[in-house]
Amino acid sequence: MLPPSNSTNSRDTILDAAAAILTKHGVSNVSIQATATAAGITKAGLIYHFKTRDELLSALLERMVTELDAQIGIPVSDQPQIVSPQAKIAELVDFTFDMPASQKQLLANMLVAATAHPHLLPQVQALFSRGYDALGRSPNPALFQLLSLAMDGLLLLELLQLHKFTPDQRAAMRETLLELARELP
């Protein structure tokens, strides 16, 4: 989903390796041994940081959620937004429509992991809650949340390969969402 971090510490190297496996091969192939091999460390070296596969998946999901929060600018508290709700919707449109294929694949696999491993689900739920709560503090909360919901629906349909919109359909939807955002009070 996200490019490997620049940090050279072992934990980040391990999480980068796990993310690469998850992106290419899915959650069922993220194992302690496969991740250690991909990270170029021993299994014992990985276990020093992550005792179990569940700890590894949880840390990977936590890092992804943190990075997604930063990418889409979700406030992590009740602090007022620095940008206007209209600008936030425009950012979400860009995020939704310009997401690289590798990021979509990793996000899809992480959603599968979160639904298959219920202990991971609260982190994903919190991500969505923060986003909708932030939009709920806008001048027209229901409308802003509805626009965000439309983008989440589009993204989920595509991530889960339930429907593939044509490039013309995507372009028309993008322009319509941006137009609606510009017209918002």
C-alpha cells in the first residue's frame, strides 16, 4: 500500500517485508518465517519484535492506519480542522481516485485480514470513525459524510473486486464529486 519507510531499524524492515508479502500474496501467506526471510533476518530476530503472527499483523495494520490517517489528513482529536470541509472532500476525492494499484492491493488484503481476524477490526473501525466524526463537525455534516460514504463505497467496490467502473465512469464520478464539494456551503 505505502512505499517502504526510509527507516533502517529492524522493526520497520520487518513491517516493510510483511507489507510486501501481504500485497503480493495475501494475508494467508504472511507468516513469521516468510516475513523473516523477506526481511533478511532470522526467525528469532523477528520474534524479538513480534512474538506471534497476530502481533505482526496488528503492528502492520497499526502502521497502515497511522499512514492512512496522515495521507488523508484525519484529525486524531477534536481539534478543529485546518482546511475547509470542501478542501477535505477534494483531498478525499484525489485520495480515492488516484490511489496506486499497489496501495489498493495492500488495503484490500488488510481489509480481508481485519475481517478474518476480529481482533484487528477495531483499528479499522477507529479509522473510519475518526474520518466520519471529523466530517461530522462540518457546517453540513450529513452532506459531507454522504459524499465521503460515496467515495468509501466506490473504493470498497473496487478493492473487493465487486465492480469495475470504466475510466469514463470514474472520470464522471470524480468531476461530479468535486463539483458537489465546490458548491457546498
